[in-house]
Amino acid sequence: MSATRRGADRRPSDYYPTPPEAINALLPALAPYLPPPGFPILEPGAGGGSIIRALRRHRPDLRFDAVELDR
């Protein structure tokens, strides 16, 4: 059982996409720590790509390598 008392109900493959609003809210605090243009960023659990899409809107100059085990 989870801390939220939702029982054993889980999404298939434990896929829980990150809402774009959450990423957009964090970007101002992360901006000073983002790498220089062209620097590769590895997204090891890319899922549907919501984090990469949000980052690209703010920093289209970065390069992303996305990896996901499930299609």
C-alpha cells in the first residue's frame, strides 16, 4: 500500500508523466545550472518526452539524448 492509501493500483509500467506545468515552474530556478549551448543532456527515463519538450521550448540550443525501455 502506498502512503496515499490508494492500494495496489498502479499504472502499467509505472508510467507517471511529468506535467509541463511542473517543469515550467522549476525552470527559473534551474536556469543558472543548465549547460552551455550544444551540450548534450541525457534523459534516462524519457517516457513521453514531456521534460525534453518543455526544456526545448526554453532552450532550443541544447542537445537531448532520450532513452526509454518501454515503447
